[in-house]
Amino acid sequence: MRFYAALLALLLLAGCSSDGGRYAMKHDRGPDREVDVSAVRDAVPRVEPKSRGGNKSPYKVLGKTYHIMDSAQGYKERGGASWYGKKFHGHTTSNGEVYNMYAMTAAHKSLPLPTYVRVTNLSNGKQVIVRVNDRGPFHPGRIIDLSYAAASKLGMLRNGTAKVEVEAIDPRSWRKTKTLIANAGVPVRDAAAGRYLQVGAYSTRTAAERVGSAVKALTGEPVVIRNHQLNGRVLYRVRLGPVSSDNRARTLIDQLEGAGYSGAQLVDLN
């Protein structure tokens, strides 16, 4: 759960309301009854200017100084994830928006606001795309604080925390891929036929095979797992296909996103 000890400092940082309502709740929690968030779609990356609020650099919390990154380009990090819910629901985030625990958002200490990131739960391979619009978590060993909905889709509500990989998304390149498979004016064979949908890349073959089995059962498509060397380490890329058409690619992406495997991309088998 999200850890805030210096209330005054965080009030100034987040621009939160002064009624103190959330602080009357000693411990954060989810909704009173478990909510099915399976229909909640991932955040859709789009080009946005930096928020007027929440990007002041440096800033201090709990006596520690944090610096905001100039750009999210190339950001990728592994570490602990936590989630925050009812205690902050309806209150102001660091960039001046209203926190909604049922939306696909997150808090990060140093990424520019807003930034879109793909978060992968390294224990089960599930992925989500969230929009970072808040600051935190100010707790040792944690790199991202997820909304209730995002944490639920990653399968981490019960434990409260998870080991994750967080990777920034460039909205420009992401939208090019989406446009390619959604553009009805592009001939089917030129857009998708014979290509593969990459579901994700995983640090162990066991995780890749687990995800491969799950998506094969979900879609009925053949699965290919390919090794890939990146910065001195091996990643195992899970791919579906070959994809027969543009329409099939679009259907597969919808199926994958509905099951929590977000960000599938059309690639060549190499």
C-alpha cells in the first residue's frame, strides 16, 4: 500500500484538498466489495504536453530530494509495485487531476507527468498499460504505485505488492502500430498477413512458456518463443501467428487486451 508519513509535505506536493478526509482513514484499502474490472480498458497512449502541475524539479518528500526526468524516452526499470485505493479515491493527484481507483493510472517518483508505461507482473506475465499522473510511492524498494484497477488486472491485489518491469511507451510509435492494423484502407496482405503478434518478452523461459500456453488456449493461434539478446541478457519473446489478415490481428489484440495482455505488436519473425 502507499506509504505517506509526511502529510504536510505531500499536501503541498499533490495539491490535495485540505479537508483531511483521506487521512481520517488510517489504512488504505480497496472497495468494500471486490469489483470486477475486467471490462476496464488499458490507458490509450497519446501525445500530451507535460502537465502544469507535478513536474517541479527537484522536490522533497520525507527529507529526500527527487529529480524529474527530462524525458521518459528509453526508460525501463524493474522493482517493486504497490497499489493505492479508497483512501485517495476522489482526491487530487500531483498533476491536478482527480484520482479514480477504477481507472488505469499510476504514480511514479521521477517520470514526467503524464507518461504512459507498460507494467509487467514478472511472476505471472500479465501486462497493463497505465497513465502516470501522480507522484509516489515513497517507500523503499518500490518504483510504481498502481491504481486498484491496474493492480487487479495484474493479479497483485491479494499480496499487495509485486515484482514488476516498467517500460515507458512512446505514444508516436505506439499509435503507428495501432493505425497499421486498424486502417481499413490498407490492403490486408500488406498490413498483417504473414506477420506475428508479439505478446511480450520475459526474463525466463518458464515465464514465457506459461504465457505462451495461456495465450494459445485463449486464441487458438500457434505460439512461437524466440530468444533475444538485449544488453547482455536473454529475453524470451512470445509471439502468435503467423497472422492471416488485418481483421484477425485486430481480433487477437482485443482478445489479448481483454485477458490482461496489453501492448501486443505486429512484428516480423526474426
